[in-house]
Amino acid sequence: MNARDLFLLAVRIVGLVFLYHGLAALPTTLFGAFASLFGRSFLGFLGMSFMALWPLLLAFWLIRGAPFLMRLAYPEETRIPPIPTS
């Protein structure tokens, strides 16, 4: 395993941690979101929904391998093809 593979593994493990936190907050968030929705508090609904959605979205991005973060950490060399001479 090279450094790039180890970094990718660490990124995905952090993604699993965020997935755990998002799923752990989901039951409380669903209860609070529906309670605020039935109480006609739309801002409360958005706040409660955001509480569980952002860790899940971040987990999805990190488990996918965080393409932007990987390109930032390990940029691939862009090679310009040589100009053919005749």
C-alpha cells in the first residue's frame, strides 16, 4: 500500500464515522422534525432535518472517496503530448 491508498482508506474510515453519527441522530431527528412540522414550525423542521442530513451527505461524499479532496492531496501530473515534427 502506498501513501495514496492509505490516505484514501483514512478518508473512507472518517466517512464511516460520519455515517454512524448521522444514523445515530436519525431517530431523534425524525421525531423532532415531524413534531415541529405538525406544530406548524417550518424553520424547526428545517433545523431538525439539517441536523441529521449534513453528516449523512458528508459520509456519502467521503465513502465515495472524496474525489476533490483526493485530487487536492494527490494531483495527477498532466503531461502535454510532444509536438510531432515532420
